[in-house]
Amino acid sequence: MTGIVIYTDLDGSLLDHDSYSHAEADALLAELERQGVPVIPVSSKTRAELLALRNELGNRHPFIAENGAAVFIPEGYFDEQPAGTHALDGFFVREFSLPRSYWLQKLETVARQYRRDYTGFEALSNDDIVRLTGLDPDAARRAAQREYGEPLRWKGDEERKTAFIRLMEQHGATILQGGRFMHVSGDCDKGRALRWLNAQFAKAWDTPPVCIAIGDSHNDIAMLEAADHAVIIRSPSHEPPTLARSDGVYLTEAFGPAGWDEGVRERLKTINSMDSNNG
């Protein structure tokens, strides 16, 4: 199965939405590692959160943080430093967004009239984050270490939400609705980051990889559209995202990591069958 790269959302996909467990995907994750298939976390989570999760999973591959705001590639992972990256704490980093401080300033100035309609992460205590996310206190502290954008808990009505999004987009922001929070960041998304990282794999491997993207919500759409194969994880709490494409798409029956296992195995079987037929 060499030549395949898997890009995966975390919450509600590889991780259970409520317990954050990945146990039902562990056997397949170990199998993919043995076979040399990189599994790339692509998440709204912060660098600090993703470093902790990678350590837990034994994952040493690149990762994409904060909804595509930055790609982190371990130094030495490829033969040479990818163009457009800078070195930081043992990683080569390709940034697609201005820093969080820029977007906090924009929220305070251009969108001041909406201040009562949302609560931003900056205003939350660690106990608040624990309560809203179900994370333990240490994980909540890592979640608060945002570098490129600001998650908002929207409290206003839909009409004001639409007007707020329109205003922020006019000032260069990208607004993505995740499972729990609305994320304000720069001109970035998971699909753009996937395409850039996939190009680095293609250069290193001398051939474009076959990529599988896995997600469960609206902020995964750009990634699911960009990949060769898309696995949509069914959710117990919301409808599956709607894609413009229909080819190469698999909607799971199971939820969370059980659905992850189901969908990845199905796509790998399809890819292997296509390779056999082409051969």
C-alpha cells in the first residue's frame, strides 16, 4: 500500500465525539504504520494538542493544525526543507494564516457590534473550556494555545451570525463551522493545506500519492473535495456534509473511530482493486 497518504479529521472522525477515544481504530492505525502509509492529522486542534495526540498514537508524520492554518513537517522527514517553510521547534512550518493576534484585533475593531453575540476562547477560563469541550484540564490548556485563529461559541441568532460572517469575510477572514465552535482565521482551509503537503510527498516520492481524506463536518468539506478518495464519517449529532463531488466518496454506517476503521478499509480495498484492474 505504498504511495497512499491518509489525511484525517480528529473529533468525530478518528476520535469519538464525546470520549475522544480512538480505540476502535487502533488496530488499523498500527497496520497502516507497518505498511508505511502516513496518517496525517488535519484538525482545528492546536499544535500543542496535536503534539500530545501524536505522542499518544506513536505518530511521527506531518500534521496540519487549526483548520489548515499551518502544516508542521518534522525536520528530516523529507530529504530537504520544503520551499516556503521556516524552522520551529524541530519542525519545518508552512503557514497559511496571519497570527491569532491579528484576528483578535479584527474582532475587537471591525466586529465590535457583535461582541455580545459570541464568547471567544480568549475570554474563557480553563474550567470553561473543560465544561464546553469535555476535555480534561491539561488538554484544555493545550486547546487554549491557539496560534492562528480564534474559536467562537456563537450565542446570537442566525441572522446576526450571517451578517457577522459576511463582515469578517470582507476583512479577509475565513469562517469555518466546526463541531462545537465557529473558527475565525485567515485565508486557509484544510483542502489548501492538503494540496500543499501532498505536493511535498509527490516531490519526495517522484510520483503523486493517492490520498484519502476523512471527515465528518462542514469544516472538512474542502479537504474531502481535494482528495482522490473521501470518507465521510456518519455523526450521531448532525447531518453529513454535502459535497459537490459524488465519485470516490464513501459514507460510513458506523460513527467515530468505528466508522473510521470501516471507511478506510473500504477505500483501501477499492484502491487495491483499481490497481489490480489497471495492472
